[in-house]
Amino acid sequence: MKQRFISLLTLLCLAQGGLASDKVIDYAKALSLVIAYDSAGGGSISVILKNSSTEKLELILNDKEIEGRFSIEGGQDKDNFYDKDYLRKLLTSHWFSGHRELKSNGEIKWTARLEELVYPHDTPVTPQSIAGKSVSLSLDRLAVIPGVRKGNIPVKIQSNTLEIPKIEQDVTGNGH
């Protein structure tokens, strides 16, 4: 009976991959997050999440909106800003983010116009409010699904620090 139980347990472990040797991936290093600023048309911030690993990754994240916190270097919590819809969800709801496969060297791109971004209490982000500041992004709702037998692994990933250019002031007084 004991031998039968051990055989059954071994088969069960093998079927679930419990005795298989897994590749260990440092997900925080496998994923990179880059942000860029474009001042045209009222300003926008582009975000690229890239899988630098040799493996495809199954992610839990919203690939339609930026679910993260933009931080101004040296600022306080009140200086953080967010996608409007994401901030509203943070304040009022619980929700599930979808699954997304990200192939090796694959990318997910988001672009948010400044008018879509707000500080807490719905204060709009303007080119003037971030001019000359250093901004970075932290994705709050990102997890990797490593396999059937393991739980999801939340991943904390921080972007590069982006230097927003200062706005040139018109010294001639003619508005140009």
C-alpha cells in the first residue's frame, strides 16, 4: 500500500511538473520599462514594456491603459500622477487585469496625452506642471504567470528617469 501511494504521488508530481527542473528567470531583469516625452500637441508620455528574456512570458496586466504611478523625483505623494481612469479605479473599485503573452523581445506600448493624466484630487497634468522635472514610472499592477503549479509572481519594475525639458519663455513679449 505504501509503495502504491509513493508511486501515485510521484506520478502526480511529474504530471504537474513538480519534479521538473525549471529555468529560473529573474522577471525584474527580464522586463524593462522605458518612458519618453513628446511635447508636440499638448504633450504626451510614451511607455514601452519589453521582454528581454529568451522565453515568452505570460503576464497579468492591462495593455490598454497605464496602470502605474508616475513619480516626480524629489517630490511628495501629492506630486505623483496617474492615468485618469486608473486613479478612479484605485479610489473606487476592485478589478481584474487581463492576461497577455509577451514573446521574447516583444513589446507592449502605451501612449498617454498629458490631458489624460491627473494628480490626486483630479488636478490635471500640464506641460508647465512637469517642465524641468525628473519623472519615472512604476507599474503597480503587473504579475508574471510562471506555470500551472505555482502562484502568480508580482513584479515591481521601475522605468528610466526622464528629464522633462523646461519650457522656453518668450522674452520678446510678442507671444512667439
